[in-house]
Amino acid sequence: MYDVIVIGGGPSGLMAAISAGEAGAKVLLIDKGDKLGRKLAISGGGRCNVTNRLPVDQLIKHIPGNGRFLHSAFSIFSNEDIIMFFNKLGVQLKEEDHGRMFPVNNKAQSVVDALLRRLKELHITVRTNSPVDKVSYQKDNKKIVKLKNGDIYETTALIIAVGGKSVPQTGSTGDGYSWAKKAGHTITELFPTEVPVISNEKFIKQKTLQGLSLRDAAVSVLNAKGKAIVTHKMDMIFTHFGISGPAVLRCSQFIVKELKKSPNGAVLINIDIFPDKKEEALFQELHQMLKSDSKKSIKNIFKNLMPERYLLFLLENSEIDPSIQANNLSNEKLRVFVEKCKKFRFHVHGTQPIEKAFITGGGVSIKEIEPKTMVSKLVEGLYFCGEILDIHGYTGGFNITAAFVTGRLAGLNAAQCSKRLGSQ
């Protein structure tokens, strides 16, 4: 018998177990893998993007999947509290671009080690290599957790923190959804987010631009009327199957949603290589460059504007011979080229599967969860935190922030709940 049982040893589960332990509960943490914190250890390219220091309203904007649900949670335990929490554990953090916070030593493992040390200090019982066979909910508020090896544990306060279905090699294989359903919870449709995008366009199939990166390009997802639904200005890369890179990953969830509405299974993408320049101003600038060097070839005059492969690709798309002299290029042709620079449009036809995604979209419906405590509105003493919830953000420390914040609230409140139910 334990006061609190936490299933799942990822960011939210570790935070939940520690928080319950700090509140005086006798805690059991169960994980099916051989190591705790596996997703943390590989996050941020092995450096662990612990949180993001943007103001709370900005944080919420960067969590397009139900970020508003976290308003109350952030008022109780914020990104600044996460920074203080890790400082107390001896992990100093530093701020990088766009508010991203990393350990000063650039080692994700130091974040994991600090959390594991804290579990030990709090005498939290840890069971690794312990897959759960089934979870059952009794009438007397007892929750029974049966492991595959036959061991049975009992608690009044159960926290399910087993993640979604993305990055399955870290143990996130969607086990928790059936336990949530058994308690009467709705699982909203699961879909990949922060995932590379597939295109069947000829130039992709022929690998014309494979491996080419564009810096600070504006990538937009267009609706059926050709209007931009979302635009992200970041780096991107052309791959052998389509497109990827930070800008594309952020657009991917919107592509998934648009594809559902598309009658022909395709969505239009727009790439603007000069997002900070208006089309007419760009035309005048390039026109001036051509006039100043009228005897030089187009290719030589424009070679510093963008990567050479992309330049040649756009010139070919505009039916311009890159070797012709500047004074032989008509204004009409230059306008076509400028338009391609600002509006290179092509179709995408899908994304890689959810297992290849960084983050799972969908999950336990937040309508059935108390936002200040993470407790189920359907079963007393049942808590959810982290990626199993229908909450998803962009990469950049936003998902880990949501995991730590929901884990903190689940842990503290589960400890209080076990005291209350235990004294009844």
C-alpha cells in the first residue's frame, strides 16, 4: 500500500513523484524501461532544453494544443519556478536564443541525475523494468496496479504519466490511454506534431534540393483559398522525402489538420526566402543590382542572395538562364523571379508517422481534468500529467515545461488527496 503511485518515469512522472514525496507522501514510481528519464536524456539534442523563459502569455502561445488550459497551472508553478527548482537541485541553467534554458554544462544527463538524486533523498521506491499489466478502480477509492510479473500495489492516489505515442524507444507507446478510458475518460484523436513533412512533388522525388538548408525562411501553410493559416520564420531543410527543420516541424500539426479537410490529399506550402522585404522593394533592389553590373551574368550578381542551389532552382523555375548577362533580362522575367523568391509554392501530402514525431497531439481530454490540480473530474484520486494529456507545444522547451508544471501539480495534490482519503 502506497499513498501515491506514479506510473511513468519521464519528465512529468519524475516531477510528480518528487513533488508528492516533498509533500510527505509514501511514493512508488513504476516504469517499464530499465532507466528513468530516457526522453529527458535525449531531449534538446542531448543538452535538455529544461524550460523556456518567455513571459507566460508567450509560453501559452507556443503551446498551440490547449495551452490556455495551463493558465491556472502557471499561476501556481511557473517556468521561473522550474528554474528555481533545478537551481536548488544544483543544476545551474543558462538562457539561449528565443528564451530556451539549458544546463550550463550542456549535459542532459546532469538534469536526469539531479532528479534521480532527489528521488533517493526522499526515499521514493522506484520499480524499473516493471511493465504494468492492468489498472483497476475500486468503489472504496482504492486503485489497484498489477504488474506483468504478478506484483500488485494499492493506492488511493494514482498518477498516470506515461507519455503519448511519439518516440516509442523511450517507452512512450500509448499504454496509458486504455487505463484512462477504463476510468471513463475521452481520448481525443491522436496525431503527430513536430514531425517532418512528406511531399510527392517532382523536385522532391528527383532529390533536386535534398540536403539544402534555408536560414530564416518564412514557411506558411495555406488553406484551400490560398490564405496562410500559420507562418513560422525559422530554418528549414529539404530532404529525400519532403521538408523538415524547425519551421516545418512547427507547421506540421497545421498540415495534419488541413489534410483532413483536403479533397485531393494535398496541402499547399509557401516558402518566402526574403520574409523581411516587400515584393516591390525586393524587385527594385534586384533591379538596381542588375543595372550596376549589367555585363555580369545573373548567377554571379545574385550569388550572395541565397544558397546557390536554391538560386539556380528558382531561376530555372522562372525560366531564366543563369548565365545570361544582366542587361538581357527583361523586367517581366525579373518580376517572375522575385515572385518565386517570395512565393515558392508546392504541395505536401502527409507527415511521417506519430512514432517519428517529437510530440503526440491529442490525448486525455482536458475538459475532464481540473486545471489547478490535474485530478480527474470522473474518478477521485486519479491524476494525469505530461504528454498523455491533450496538450502539445512547439519544440523549444515548451513541452517539457508543460510536463514539469502538470507533474508538479499532480504530485502535490495527489499527496494531499491521499492524506484526505486515508483519514476518512
